[in-house]
Amino acid sequence: MSEDQPRSDDRLEEEADDEQTVPDGSEATGTTADGAEAERADRGAERESPMNQDLPDTTDPSAGTTADPTAVESAGADPTTAGSTDVDRGNGPDVDLDDVVLDDGDSKGLFDDLLSGEPIFENKEVLRPSYTPHELPHRTEQINQMATILVSALRGETPSNILIYGKTGTGKTASAKFVSQELESTSQKYDVPCEVEYINCEVTDTQYRVLAQLANKFIEKNHALIDGRLDHLRNLRREVTEEPARLGDTDYDSLAAVEDRIEELETDREEMETVPMTGWPTDRVYSTFFDAVDYHERVVVIMLDEIDKLVEKSGDDTLYNLSRMNSELDNSRISIMGISNDLKFTDFLDPRVKSSLGEEEIVFPPYDANQLRDILQHRSDVAFKADALTDDVIPLCAAFAAQEHGDARRALDLLRTAGELAERSQADTVEEAHVRQAQDKIELDRVVEVVRTLPTQSKIVLFSIILLEKNGVHNVNTGEVFNIYKRLCEEIDADILTQRRVTDLISELDMLGIVNAVVVSKGRYGRTKEISLSVPIDETEAVLLSDSRLGDIEEAQPFVQARFDN
Ligand code: ADP
Ligand code: MG
């Protein structure tokens, strides 16, 4: 996101091609940050001992209890338990796994200890970001504000555009999805044509993609509508052929008119060509979307979640184009609901876009510790077994998350992770200590993720600092880092940046909280920067070495170390 120059959409699209295309369903996981967290959690598990890996949900009663015959079979197939397993019983419907795996007390398998622990969770899914709660305490005001604006859609009028602001984890996505579900279900109840389209712009982050996704969704809806009408007309045609008098009850005055209409609809259907994920000129995508929405009368609310990411990556063309559509649409009307984590993102918008988009603004303030407690309490009643949490757990999770700008996602992550840690350590209850461990683990996961996604040059700079520290050189200065950096670049055949650029990279690492660089005065020698590592050294080194582009650095290390030896 750094050195992006103004580019044409088409080019962006070509590049976007090799990005991961995330299917629509993934929107349920909320932001990509959620996805990254999940991914991080997975990697975290890989790094740790096998005992720490997520259990196949055998501890989750809802996902098939220990009596599940398939669970028994796989335990039986496991070489570590094979000796103790009575395979025939394993196939029996009412077998008790405890009997199977604990039959032979001496040779306990890898999973035995884990399975015999009393489960802490009743339903862990409820704590995951992908779960949409039915109740959102402390968001009634914001939800009512949205509803008051959007109710026009149910009256066939165009609702004002809405801009929603708030830091991450303040419930914006959850509230918006809740309101959109209510809106759609009410519109079905009263049979008014009102539709909501949700797009996560962190995933769908170019104009081409946003328009293509919208176009294809509406084409799909139009197809369904046309198919319904065609079914009806084909039936009518059959009935009228048998009994021409039937025409009397319809809008058609002849069989030929029915046939014409069928043909017309068939042509419409064929002409609606779905947009490929890449390759068309943007105009064509736009007009395909335009025609698809305008195919019949309806009010459409387009929710653009993480809209700041779209603007950051691709500018405000999409918003400009969407916001001026109403003046050209004949049958339908669209209304935009933008959701942003960045309170200042409208500073980058064209003034026309800014005033159109911000017709109504709703702010989601951070939660305080008491509110976070309520939120956690609601979820934990469903997520955990009765009495699985000691009294301090929820208040502590709430307090930690309140420090993280009142982030409910963080609070839920902490609670879930604390529960998992308790489960893994075979504790009967989740204790305060598990919450503290969870806090450390989440923080380490964050560091790992930041380091993993650094550009290669920054990784080499960071590795230089690590090498220095490992050789007992603390509070190093830029010159020392630069010397090692140069040496490493030579060893692995990387471009060597100037010392000035390296200084910039160090400042970036400082801003990311990976190193700490303080300016110290050296008397008449002027001022210099003293750099120290602010993250755990071994974990960070391991992440750096896992990058294939840096793989060779391990062999280069001895050369560098030699410098210190003599
Ligand atoms: P945002 O979109 O503002 O970053 P989300 O809506 O994704 O935040 O919320 C983050 C997590 O916290 C989600 O799992 C969501 O279900 C939960 N959450 C947020 N606010 C509430 C609330 N008021 N009640 C219950 N859960 C909430
Ligand atoms: Mg969100």
C-alpha cells in the first residue's frame, strides 16, 4: 500500500488476479483481519507442540460426542492406540470411547489425555468472529439510527446514504448485518422490492471487483426472477393450448402474446452475461451492473464494509460512480452505506463524493470495560459449560480489551483463547492465569504476523539487529546495523540499499513496535540512534528464517559471527 502510483483499473485487475479470490461466503468471517487472525492462530498451533493443536471437536458435544463411532474408529486407526483398541467394539453404535482408549492403562496415545479432560466449552463457535450474535447489547442507539434512515426503502423511497465510523471491534459489521437481515426479512413480509448487498472491501478492493461482484449478484437475482416468471408462463401456455378460455383471467389476449413474452424473457436472460473476475473494460462492467440493477423496480442498499480500504487501495472512483447512479436509473434506486474503521478517511475523498456519501453519519464509540463485560457475559452463557469460568475471567478480559481501544473482537479472542489454554492444560475451570497467558499469546501472534509480512529488505535489516543482539551487542547504532546488513545482502545476493534508506526502514520497524530506537546525545560527536529489539528474539528469528527468500541467510550467519569472534 506504500508506493502505489495512480494506476488504471484494468492494470489493477491484472495484478489482482494472483491475489486470493475469497468466495462470498467468507464475508461471514467479517474482515480479513479476522481471517488473518484465524490463520495466525493456525500457524501458532503449528509452531507449538502437537498437544497444543486444536482438537478435532471431539470435546465439543454439539459436534458429535465421544460416543461418535467415527471418532472411535480414527482413534483405533491411530498407531499409538491401535494396540489397546477393540476394533469390533469401535464399530458398535453405543461404544464408550473412554473404555476404548483407556482399556490399556499403560500405553496412552497422543490424544488420550486430551480427550479425557472435561470439556470447558459448550459451543466454542459462539466466540468466533464469524458468529453473528442475535443480540447486540449497547448498540441499540446506533441500530435504531440505521433503521430510522433505512425504513424509507420499505416505503419505496431512496434512503439517504449513510457513513458509519468507529474503531475496529466496535460492532459496526455485526450491527450492519443485523439491520440488513431485518430489512430484508421485513421487505419480504410486506412484499416490497428492497434488497441489501453486503461487500467487504478489504477482500473486494478494486472498482472492477466491486462492480463485478454487484453486477453478478444482481444478474443472479434477475435470473431467479425471470425463471420464476418463465415457469409461470410456460404453464400458462400449456393450459391455454388445452383450454383457450383460460386466457380470460390473464393479461394476455392471445396465445401468441404469451409466446412473445416467453421469448422476450428468454432473450433477457441470455443477454445478462456475468462479468468475469478480470478482463473487461471498467465501463462495460459498470454498464452491466447498471442494467442488472435497473432491470426492475427496487430499492437497493449497498453496504460497503471497510470502505476506507477500498479508497486507500483504489481511490474514490467507485464511490463517485455509485453515488451518481440514481440520477440515471429508471426503475430502481440505490443507497450506499459505507462503513469505515478510519475516522479521517473522508479527507481523501472528492468533495462531491464526500457530501453525497456522508448525508447521514453514525458513530460507533469504543466500548468501555463494563460494556465489554456485558457483551462477554451474553456470549459466554452459550459458549461455556456452566461454572467453567471463575469470577475474575470476564472482568479481566474486558479490562484488557478496554485498553485495546475498547475492542470487542479482542475481548472475545481473549476469552476464547483463555478457554482453549485451560482446556489444553486440562484445567477444570478457566482462571485468571489463563487470561494472562492468552493475552501474551495474542500479542506474540500479532508480532509474528507483523514480522512475517514485512518487505524483504526490512526483514534483512531486522535480522541484522537480531544478529547483533545475539552476539551480545546491545543498543546498537545505525552504522553497526548497516555494516551487518550490507554483509548479509552480499551473502544472499540481495540489493543493497543506502544507509539512509536503511535508517528509514529502522524507523518503520520502530513505528511497528518491533524495535525501539531512541536518539541519544553523544556530546560533541553529535546525536545517534540506539536501537534495541522490542520483540522476543527467538520467535522473531524463526519467523524471519521461515521466509524462503531469507533461507540462505542461515548459511551467511557464520560469516557475520566471525566478525565478532576476532
Ligand atoms: P467492527 O466491524 O466494528 O470491527 P465487529 O462488528 O466485527 O466490529 O465486532 C467484532 C466482534 O465483536 C464480533 O465478533 C461481534 O460479533 C462482536 N461484537 C461487537 N459488538 C457487540 C455487541 N454489542 N454485542 C455482542 N457482540 C458484539
Ligand atoms: Mg467490521
